[in-house]
Amino acid sequence: MSFRVRVLALVLLVAVAATAATAWLTLRQATSQLHESAAADRQVTARITGELLRYGQTHGTWDGVAGTVRTLAADTGQRIRIGTANQAQIADSDTVLGREPRPGGTAPPLLVDPRPTLTFPDWDHFPSVAKVTASAIDQYANGVTYAACLTRAGHTVSTRTGHLGVPVFDDAGARGPETGRGNACVRQERIQAGGSDLDAVLACEVVRRAARGACMQRVFHERTAGVAPQPLSVRLGALDDAGDTTPAVGPVVAVAAGVAAAAIVCTLLLSRTVLRPVRALTAASRGLGEGDLGRRVPGAGKDEIAELGRSFNRMADSLQASEERQRRLVGDIAHELRTPLANLRGYLEALRDGVLEPDAELLDSLHEEVLLQQRIVDDLQDLALAEAGALTYHRGELDARELVETCRTAHSALASAAGVRLTADTPGPVRLYGDPGRLRQALSNLVGNAVRHTAPGGGVRLELAERDEMVRIAVRDTGSGIPAADLPRLFDRFWRADAARGRDTGGSGLGLSIARQIVADHHGAVEVTSEVGVGTVFTIVLPAPNRPTDG
């Protein structure tokens, strides 16, 4: 996998994990807080309505309920407003707590009805339901009137559930002879509202038995409405109330720390993966700069770092090979110059000491040796300039047939002296674009090499052809051929296929290298095929001049 893809995948994974964790935490915390808030609101609402219901059921009136409202508001933190149909507002917690009344909330009001609900366990055991219900109405009317009176007089009232669910109000202290207010409440309890309750209840007898309960309950509420506390409307909250919706800090910090730790661990793993080969590359390049050309780095893997390591190894191989070639070149040059220079020195010392006479033949031989050394030096200079791209070229249009014929003419004398037949096959004019002198030099090196390696009686033929927009000049000889194992080294400097050949018969060993470099500078190539015992073919392949270029 690509290093870039790995980094992108890792960063994306961390980002997705962080986002998912944050979203999960936020959703979970918000949901939890909503549930907790709803549960708390239900508990608060149930407590407020329960306390108010108990107050109404116990006291038979809403007088004095402001104290209960104050206590509930202080305990729950809620703004509480209560009222009835007859009284728009009975108490407001902001007012009883000495605050400026705030705008009310938008929640719908809650209904608190302190009137009891009658219970009829078994209709079959109540054959005279009308009488029982009328009795319950009278009992509740008298009891609630008595409880309201006691409440207004400042007495504490207790209740207990009586027959049919009707509460029984009790305050023994209020009934004693020493409590004048209690006696007054007893007298008030005995005041009846009239005898019409039984008539209304008897009307329900005509209703089917399945609907008796609802009918009796309705009659009970209607007949006790004048004395029972009115249903209470309870409004909770204010417009500026704001619950604590701030997310808890602890889980957020924990998740953030977990994501940060994961990012740090992933970064450390990534940096370790990246820096380990980078450190190896740094150490190897430092060693390479200090001359240790054998240093290499591991190149396993398929990402960019591994490719960088393999590129470094290839560069080191190239440098090492170049160093080896340079050492070998120096050694070859020293070998090529040592023997002739030693000969020249020996002859000159002999002439100086008078051992030899300076006749014309000796001087011609010495002159020829100097020319040979000069040719080697010139070839070396040409090769160095060509490889450095500094060799001068004067390019222009030329006829390849003329180039071939000129080269054949120039080497005719050498071929005749060696007993080799030199011919040319040039079917017609072939245009080329290049430096005529340099191309003739390259072709001459190939022809001279072919003549030297062809035995007397053999032949060397120059062939010119043009096909596939390429110009091909082949030098075909009937020499001994070159083994396939030696073909890759043909163009190495000072290398000779026949180690027994010396400079007199084998040349300087630079001709093929120079020819290949000149042809390469003309955007061409030198191809070679050989078969031992049959001969060798060197072919110069150059582009046809459809679009002349200066290389």
C-alpha cells in the first residue's frame, strides 16, 4: 500500500473515530440528561400536585395554602401559581417569596381536584344505592364544612378514609367544651343544604346498572360543589427558567483524552515506520559520502519509502560501478602507456649512451611509436568530451551513400595490405542529418576494427539501407566472430575480444566506445550480432531527417 494512502487512511480513521466518539457521547449524554430531566420534572410535578391534593383533601378549603406553596417552591426551585375557576389566582410562589413576579411559562395547567371518588365494591350488596349515595353526600358536606372551619380557626385537621371512600375529618380537641371555636364548627357542621340530594340520587336509579357508578359520582360532585374545595389549576415554571443542559465535563475529557492517546500512538507507529528507513538512508548516504560505496539499505516493501531505498541502492551500485570503471580506466591507461613509454625511454637512453646509432630506420620507428601514443591520448580526449557532452558537432544535411563511399575509399589501402576485400552496397542516395566528420570517425572505427579482425582472404562489406524511417549502415565481416559471453563488454574501454592481440593488431581499445558515444549523440544506436566462425555485423542505426534536431 502506498505511504500516502496509509497516512490518509490513518488520519481518516482517527478523524472518524473522534467524530463518532464525540457524536456518541453527545447523543448519549443529551439523551441521558433529557431522560433525567423528564424524570426529575415528573417527580417534582408529582410532589407538588400530591402536596396540594393532600392539603385540599385534609383542610376542605384552599385557605392558607400559600404556606405550602412557599415550602414547595423553596424545595423544588419551581415557580408555582395556583388558582380556581372562581379565583383566578390564589397564590404565586414569586409573590410569597418576596420576588418580582416573572412571566409565566407556556406549559398547560395541571388540575388538582380534592373531591373524593366514591367506591362501590359490589352493586349487588347495595340494593338501595340512592340512599347510600345521599348519605355519603351529607357526610362529606358536613365533614368538609367542619374541616374548612377548623382550618380557618387555626386547628390541625386529620383525615381517614371512611365508607365508600368519603374522608372522615377529625379533630378531638376542637370538640371539647373549652374550645369555643370548635363548638361553633360543630354547629356549622349540622347545617344542611336541603333535602333535595335524595331526589337527585333517586333519578339515577332509572339508569342501567352498568352506568350507575358514573351517575352517582356526577351527582356526588354536583351536590358537594358548594361546600367542597374547587378544583385547583396549577401552573409551573417561568419563561426565564433554564435547566442545566451543560454536558458533564468528565466524560468529554475522558473521550478527548482517549482520542488524543489513540492519535499519539498511531503517530508514533507511523513515525517509527517512516523514520527507521530514513535513518538507514541517512547512515548509508553518510557512509557513501565518506567513500564506503558498499553501503546499502533494505529495499523490501511497495510504498514510496521502499522505492526510495531501492533508488538509493541503484545509485550506490551505479557509483560503485563508475568507481570501478574509473579505477579500471586508470589501470588500462597506465598499462597501455607503460610499455611504449618504456621502449621510448630505452631507445633514447641507448642513443644518449652511444649504444645505438641514430639511423633513419630507428628514428622512423620512434616517430611511429610517438604517433601511436598521440592517437591514444586523442582518443581518450574525444571519449571524455563525448561522455561529458562537450564534444563539438557541426550538423547539417548529408548523403549517407557519400559517407559510406568515403569511408570505403579511406580504408582500401589498409584492407589491401591485410589481404581483405572491402566492398560497399549503396543502392541510392539516403539523406542524413548530423556531423559528417564525426559520423565518418564512428564508421571508420567500425570498419578499421572489422578489417583488423578479418583473416587474409576474407571480406568486409558496407551495407546502406533505409526502412521504418531509420537509416541503417551495417559493417559485415567474415572474421572469427565474438562469443556471446563477450558481447556485453564490446564497448568497454581498452577491452579486446582477443587478449592475444596487441596494440599493433588490436588497436587502442577505445574505437568502439567512441563510435557508440558519437552515434548516441546523434540520437542513434550501435547494434552488434556475431557468430563464432561466421563473422560479426556492427550496425549504425540513425533516425531519418524528417525533423532535424540538434542533440
